[in-house]
Amino acid sequence: MKVPFVSIRKEYSFLKRKINAVIPHVINNESLLFGRSVGEFEKKFAKYIGSRYCLTLNSGTDALILGLRALQLSPGDEVLLPTHTFFATALAAVENGLKPVLVDTDINDFGMDLTDLKSKITNRTKAIIIVHLYGQAEKMEEIQQIISKDGRKIHLIEDACQAHGALYKGKRAGSFGTFSAFSFYPTKNLGGYGDGGAVTTSNTALAKRLGFLRQYGQIKKYYHSYVGINSRMDTIQAAILNIKLAYLNEWNHKRQQLAKEYNRILSPLTPDIKIPVIFPERRSVYHLYVVRALKQQKLISYLTSHGVTTLIHYPKPIHLQKALHFLGYKRGMLPNSEKLSKEIISLPLHHFITLHQIRYVARSIQKFYQ
Ligand SMILES: *Cc1c(COP(=O)(O)O)cnc(C)c1O
């Protein structure tokens, strides 16, 4: 049996009639940039997340970079962020001339280690970017408490690029921070047929600035008050996302059900395999199903030879990336993240995988450890 990691084409064949109708409709009837479908998506997505504004952009990376730019921090200000995340989280700081300060990993939930986080807050700390990694919300109350107890003005920013629809005590990921960044990269829980991203925020001044920044910094056509860039979502992508947004809850639910099946078959395999720890007040949307495995590389090869595609998110923590060598981190400085990167494996899980395929993957893992 073949089990691919994602299945965009299966999803397309399910949506084919709607998608094939909407694309010519947009071309014939709407502006290709900032068309009606863009406004419609921004309104619907803001409502879905529970924030006042949604501004669509070209990518999740741009959402992080431009959102942070709109905060107007000073060069050299420090931004705390997890070392165990996708590189774009760190780019947000670096691209704005800010200093990323990397925080070690909580072995239980793959989020930030709060002791390490607390020890790294200084007078220069102006923002903390939390990442709702793999679809599970971060420890929101604990982190909000750390910030409010500290007393200094520190912005909470959410990288929600993997957490469309995730809940923390009934409240959506993406509604907590000064702003939140979303990605609509094709394989995300909500993805377009190309790049796309958005910022959600309830801060009116920030939303306004961001609206200028995504359009060359112009406040009206050909009048530039900011040094912005060009970062917009195509109307065609917004129209596609409007169709898909209607299925997001159903698809997330499906991922949750499929994850239960993985849990059922894999949990007896502890300690060879450790299933993801999901906390009841933090409802994961399982962007990824990540296990910790003894013999990571051997298991990956075994699964590959049995037709199962797996990935590692992520094989090298941010503090060890060559591009950020200048920050001065060395191996051993953020030990939990380094240990985890040698154990984690992302198993195939998406909203069009079958129960049959999930069982095949899980039973293959069972056989490997027998
Ligand atoms: C996907 C992702 C991004 C970047 O989004 P793009 O749309 O690919 O630029 C940023 N952070 C995290 C955690 C992501 O998973």
C-alpha cells in the first residue's frame, strides 16, 4: 500500500465542481487583486477566529514579518521565540532588524519551556512569538501570566500557521495576541492552490498600518508614508479559500478522529513510540501527528520501504541553523530541542487519508518494533 504524506488532489476531486466554477467567475467579474472575494474572506476568517480584523497577505512568512514591522519596534529589540519551529518564525525578527532570542522546548507538548522562557526576559524584550505547533495551542494562560507578572510591556504574538481552528479553553488560536499570523500554504489545514497568508488582530491602529505596509506603504495611490512591500493575496486564492473555509471544522474533526485511531494502535507501543501529548483544554487540529520514536532513522527507512511517506518537523532547531550562526548559539545550549529533533517523526495525517491507510501505517510501526 502507498500512503502519501498529503493528498491535495483527492481534496481537489472532492471540490472540483465548485473550484472549477469559481476561477473563471473571478476572472470575468472581479478585480484580480483586492477583488470582492478577498474582502469576503477577510470578513469570514476574522469572524471565525474571533478577532476584529483579518488582513490577507502573500504568505504566512509575510504575515509574521509585516505584522512585526507594524509594531514599530526599535533595531536590536529582542524577540523571544521557540527554537523548535519552522524557520520563518525567526525570520520575522531578523528581517526587521530585531534580535531573535531562542527558547528551548517543552518535552511534553513541543511548545516552549517556560522556565527557559522566563529566564530570558530582559529589559530589551519587546515581543514573544509563541507557535501553536503541530496544531495544538500553546500554554496561553501560563504565558500570559508570565508577561503580566513581569510588568514590562511585551507584545504577545501568535504564529498560528499550523493552527487554523485550534482551541484553547474554547477560544480560537489566533485571537489572543497583539496579532497572529496564518499561512494558507497548500498543505496547511486551510490551504489555497499557491501561497497565501493573513494577519488577524483586534488592534485598529495596527490593522491600519498593516494595510499600508502590504501595499508598498502607500496611504493612497502613489503617496507613500511607509516603506512597505507588495504582499497581497490573489483574489483567485481568496475565492478558493472561501470555498474551503466552509469545510474547515469538518476536516479538522476528521483529523481528530483519525488521530484517535493512531493513538489507539500506537499507545501500547510505549516506550518505543510515544504518542503526542494533547491537553484536554487545548483542542488540537492535528496539522501534524508527531510521535517520538526510538530508532528514528531506522523506522523512517522501514516505513519508506513499506510505501509510507514520513517527514521530520524539524530536523535541525533554529539555533543550529547556519544562517543564524552570527547569534552565537552552540550545540548543547538548548538541549531539549536537540534531543527531540533526533526522536520525532511526523506520520501521514490529513483530511483525505482513509482509516484503512492510518491502520496500515500504525500496524507497520507495530511490526517494526516486534
Ligand atoms: C507554514 C509556516 C510558516 C510560513 O508560512 P508560509 O505561508 O509558508 O510562508 C510559518 N510558521 C509556521 C509554524 C509554519 O508552519
